Amino acid sequence: MITRRFALVCLSAVALSAANGPWKWADLEAPPQTFEAPHQDEPGVKAIWFAGVPYKGKPTRVFAYYGTPAASGKQKFPAMVLIHGGGGTAFAEWVRMWNARGYAAIAMDTTGAVPAKAVDAKTTWNPQRTRNEFSGPAGWGDFANVDLAPEDQWSYHAVAAAIRAHSLIRSFPEVDPNRIGVTGISWGGYLTSIVSGLDPRFRFAAPVYGCGFLGEDSAWLKDFEKLGAARAERWLSLWDPSQYIGASRIPMLWVNGTNDFAYPPPSWRKSYRLAKGPRTLALRVRMPHGHPQGAKPEEIFAFADSILRNGPRLARIGKQGFDNGAIWVKFAATRPIAKAELAFTRDTGKWQDRKWETVPAELKGTKATATVPADAKAYFLNLFDAEGRVVSGELHDR
């Protein structure tokens, strides 16, 4: 019953989605003060500190990596803000990935930590972390501190760090401030979902795994149970992304897996339906959950290129429906669609435990069609281009 109560809280939050929450825009939109970070540079990437928002009345600093592609004349680069998830930190490798694609990029730590220097490829995505003397809240979720003032809780500081990183990177002379996107993984996807509704300066947002409606069905239901109904309602009303996604007007690419343990597809679906801007879905069967897996989907790079560099778009799904036992989608594609498939599960119960099957769908012109097994409990269509980039139709369940 308590889960149902949390569901009602999240649903009632939709009406407040245009609010700015506890953040003050004047504190976030100006480029923050920066500080040197001696001996923390990584190959090809510069380490910096920038001022965070105060924590319990004391100043804080945020550690970040910043990098650009090799200079080419006087052109200004498009740019990305990169938000890590739980267990992560500022990833130099992530910055280099975007630099290699022609983008400037900044990746900040959202928990008041500093990553250890990478020794080898194994530590690149799993570095040790140490707290710094100017740290704010440790994160993630910070459920135990829900009774503190909002400005002393982790979500407040993490969102502020992401928006201040945006204000900083757009101030750099080599960056085009009108061509900047944001992506985040897991808790970083959660933060990206919030930021998408707060910072209209971004040209697009691509949350990976992370979404809203955490009180309905997420990995943190036991945390909400421990808080009790009143304190859980306070956390959700302040920090659930469903409070803010509804104010988003920018294009969004939503990336997730069918069996994600943290952010199950039904909550993900409710989240993407809240956003007011154009949406593209990329739902992969059994996509693993992790930082390297969430950073590398080619759909994210293609989506960025299409918006920030006038590159070819991912397939765009238009009308879709279900007739006489068959699901269908109509689409437009600048990159030819090489195949389509129906993904479905016959199982009920926890989404992370369900077995998913795939069968080919019929491609005829700009329409894909597949017959859905009568006992399928959930199903959707995927379109793949020749390079394996996926675009998904709506997730349906019975």
C-alpha cells in the first residue's frame, strides 16, 4: 500500500513540473569561479575546480575534467556536459570519447570527490575516489538527510553542479554556447532528467537508464519504506524528476534496457511521456547497466550530431498502432533501416527478471509490422540502421 501512496505523490507532482524547485537561477546561470587543479590532469584532458553552491553555509568546490578536440582554425566547438552515476566520478575517458568525435566536453564529480589518476584501462571507469576539503553532500540519493534544508541535500548540489558546469563550458571562447547538450548515466540520467526541465539553454538531453517516478518502482523502494510515508513524500516532492521533466521543451533521447534493475521500463515510459519536446526512444533488450555501457551507445553520438552538427538524424517514428493482433510503426529515416524486430516477454513480475524474446518484423517501405504472440505481456518494435543504431517504438503491456 505504501508504494501506491508514493505513486499518488509522483502523479500529483506533474502539475508542479514548471516550477524551478528550490534552486535560484541567478546562482546557476553565471560562469562559476574556477581554481587550478595541480597534478590532476589526465592525458589530453585538463583538470579544474569550480565553485559549487554553499553547503551548511560554507563554500564548496566541484572537481571536473575538461577537454577539446585538436584546434582547427577559429571554429567554435559544439560541447557536451557529462554527468556520472552512482559509484562514479568525473571520467577523463568519457571526455576523451567526445573530444574524439569533435566535441568539447566537461565531466564533473557530483559528490564532493576527486578521482584517483587512472593507472590502466581497468581503472578508467572504476577509479578510487577521495573526498575533498570543500565537499558538499556525499550522495547518492541522500535519503537519510531528507530532513535537512533542501540546499543542504545531495540532489540540490548535484543538479547545481551540472548546471554550473554548463554555465562554465559555454563561457569558454572555443565553445559555441548555442550548441551544447547533456547526457548522464544512471543517477546521472536521473540528474539529466531534472536538468532537462530546469535549464532551457541545453539543445538536447540524453538520460541513460535514469528517469522519474522513483517512488513507484525503482531500486530504492526499501529506502522509501524506511523513511515512512511523510518523509518519503518530502523527498519525492523535492527531488523526483517527475517534478521537473514536464517543463522540458528540448529534444530528448531516452536510453534504457528492458531488464534494468534500477529504473524499470514502466517508470521510464511515464517519464518520457511527461517531456514536452520531441522524443526518441532507444530501448535495448537486456542492455547491461554500467558506466562504460551507458557512455558508448552510438545512438547518443548520432543524436548529438544531428542536433549540434547538422548530421543525419536517427529514424523518427511517426504513427504507430495495433490492429488485428499486429503491432506496427511508420517511420522516416535518413539512414536506411536495415532490419526491424519485435521484442516481447511472456513473463510478469519484476521487470529485471523477465525473459525477453525477439523475432524479425516485416519491413515494407517506411512501415514495420509484427504479429504479437497472444500470451505476450509486454512488447515493442525496434528499428536498426546498417550500423546497428536502434530506435524504439512505444512500450506496450497488457
